[in-house]
Amino acid sequence: MRVKSETKRQGIIDAAAEIFMEQGFSATSMSEIANRAGGSKATLYSYFPSKEELFCEVMRDLCTARVQPVFTVLETGEQLAETLETFAIGFLREILSPDLLAIRRMMLTEAGRSNIGQLFYNEGPKVGRTRIAHYLEQQMQLGLLKQADPWRAALHLLALLTSELADECLWGVRQKPTDQEIAEHVRSALTVFFAAYGTQPISRE
């Protein structure tokens, strides 16, 4: 039955997420995940052929629930500056949350040992960067941003947003910043971005 199958699959993902957060990627075994999910290893492998693929599914599940909704403002927002500010604040709030930071740390630790880095990138960052690039290209076509390579502009925007706060949180140098600190950082980053790509003064009334 499809409903039963989807329920079981989600149960495996939830169990894996718990154990990955508790023990890290390397210390987690498929047997332990199967036990906590209430099934056999054979059943587990019928859904996920490898621990790497299961880890990426955990990441995808978190991003779908937490990060993807943040991108909807790029499709519904009307004013360029306000839209980017709303997006950026929501984006940083999510990627700086303890569970998503833990996922990124585990991925970075394992990236040199397997294809997990490529899987993570294809299912996460690449999708997000593509959506941002598409939005910036639309704004370029409207004359609100200078004509440039949208993909490179998206990378520049993300680099500005994830500098300082994101790096320090990822490295464990600091705890998650307050909403005020995030907002101030976003405004500073966008000031630099619009200085490079903007075609007109940006006002915030």
C-alpha cells in the first residue's frame, strides 16, 4: 500500500535524523537506524541503498520543511530590496539553526571520504542557488539590476550573506545570532550587493 510505504519511509528518515544528530555520520550504523525505525536492515536497504543516500534524504527532508518555504518570497515579493531582505533574513535564521548547522558539519566532515558532498550539493545548495539566480535574472530583465551573469551574482549575494555570522556559527565560534544581529548583517550585505549590481538608489521607508 502506498500510504503504508510512505509512512514507513518517513519513519526511517525521522529515525536516521535523530541518530545522525546524536552520534554524527560516521558513528551511525544502518543497523541502529533499522532498529530505531522498527524494521529490518533488509527493509531499510530496500528504501535507501546506502547510508550516504539516507543522509542526503534527511538533509532534503529538513530543507523541504525549513528552507524551501523561505524561497517563496522570491516568487511573491514585489519590491526588490524588500524581497531580498525578507528572503535573506529568513534564510539565515534557518541555516543558522542548530540542526541544520549539525547537518552541514557532518557533510563537511564526510565530503572527502565519499560522494556525500556531491549529493548534498546537488540536492541542497545547487537548487537554492539556481532559484536565486533565476530571480536575479528576472530583476536584470526588468532593469532593476545591472546586466550580469545571474549565477555569479547569486554566488556573490550568498557569499555576502554567509560571511561572518554563518562562518562563525559553523565553526562553533559563536552561538546563533539574535534576530537583530541577523537583520543588521543582512542590511550591510545588501548594501554591498546593491552597490555592485543595483541600477538605482535603494530606499527603505
